[in-house]
Amino acid sequence: MLPTGTSAVRIEVVDARTVTVELRERIFALFAAAYRDADAAYLEESLARLRNVSLAFDGDALVAFGLGAARVLDLPRLPRTLVLMAGIACVAPSHRRQRVMVEVMQRAITHGADADGPALVTGRMAHPATFRLMAAMPTAVPRLGVTPTSWQQAIGAAIADAYGAHAFDPLHFVCRGRGTPIGVPVVSVEATSDEWALFAPVDRRRGDSLLGIAWVGDAPPGW
């Protein structure tokens, strides 16, 4: 149980393939409540690709969900690397700013992880506020004013492909969208001009997102 400001939230992780019709409807309803013009097709694709669904319940009410995966991938110059892939997450207004978002995402990306050693944590983000935790990590890519190395660009392209991105801009680490917006978060979060500058190449109207990657544990030599 996760203590919050008003209650204890129960969190569990399930395989997307086992989610019942009724639970799927609740997940999609929460997505639609959290985003204006929410693209249900994007969520459907994410469920099929990432598989881990972290669910937070307050009593019988679904108050948050997060998608993720823990995979061992052969990356450029890094065979059999543990990659923790974060997907979309939504939290009901009543449970925001109570660590629920962090908990559901951590459990979604680590569930099923069985490899030792450092891990590459990854995520696609459409707003600077969602990149802050990763940006605070010293090995994070991209960074404002710093061109990713050719090796980092190659790894970024491999991760974008694992997410099923339609195209990838390796210089700016932008995953190109399908031509339609994912949705606009129904929440107002302040961001600095520098934070927004990193997202300048991201066209949210097209469904673009910024790919972020960082190492948990020691980064490989030469990173």
C-alpha cells in the first residue's frame, strides 16, 4: 500500500494481454479525463507494445495507471542491455502530487526485470515537466546545447524503433508522431524557457515526443 495525503493506494502490475474489457474501459476513461482530445489509438498501440500495466486503486476506484516494459535489448556496442521503457501514465486529479505517478511508473518499468548490471531508462515525453526527473540524472540525453554523440544517436534510434516511433530525429532526439496529437494534458504545469527550448523541435500537433534516455548505475565507458 502507498500512503497518500488522504488514503492508502493499492498498486498492482498486470500484463496488458490479461486486462479485462471492463478494466480496459476504466483505463481509457482515465486517459480521456487526463487529456483533452485524447488519442485512444495511441494508448491502444502502447498497450500492445509495452505490456506492463501498473494500476493504482483507492478502494475500488482506479486513480492512476502507467505503462512500461523491462526488456533486454541488443543496442549498438552494448549487447544484452537491460532497458527500462516508460510509457504513458495518468493520475486522477484527486491523487496528483502524492507520489502516485512516480510509484506506478517505477513499478511498470521494473516489473519482470531479471538482468544484472546497469540499466538504460527511457521514455517519450511531450512536456518539459515530464522530463525533469530524467534531466536531473547526470547521464541523461538529450541536453540543451549539447549535440548527442554518434553512439548516443545510434542508441536513440534503436530505442525509438523499440517504441515503434514512425521516424526519429537523432540530432534532437524527437520521435515523430503519426500526424495526430496524443492529447493535451488537463493540468497546468510551469516550465522554464530553457526547459521549453529543449522541446522546440517537438511538434505536439503531429503527435511528436522527446525521447529521453539515462543510465541507472554506471554508464558505459565513453558515454
